[in-house]
Amino acid sequence: MAWNKVNVNVGKKKVEADMNGTDLEMPNVVELGDSINIDGKPYKVSSFEIDERDDRLKIKLAMASPKKEVKSDGKSNERGS
């Protein structure tokens, strides 16, 4: 997967960031809360750390859980021979 440029809104600040799946990296210029808005969509923040060398936030996003499996209706899908 490749890194993509995205626009992040945190409060009233707009910042350009890099996103790759559930990883988001951006300049450390905002105070993070429980959620973040990326390209107009809200995402929950799972965790984050500050890279002090580059003064950047490295954020791990909580993504939606996968769809539940379809429950069986008790009928067999096999055909009789």
C-alpha cells in the first residue's frame, strides 16, 4: 500500500498529512482528541505518538470492524444426487 496525501481537520485547524491504511503522519501542530476528520470523514484515533526528531504525530486509526458472517438458516446448500 502506498502513502497518500490527505487533508486533516482538527478543531479549526486544517493540515496536510500522509495516510497509509490505518497509519497517519502529520506535523505536530494540533492537540488530538478521540477523533479526527480526514478528507471530510470522521475517524476514531486508536493511539498516537510524537516523533520528536521530526516533530511529527504518528497516529494509528481505529477502523470499522469487518462485516459479520451470514448466519446459517439450517438448510443444506448441497444438491441431492
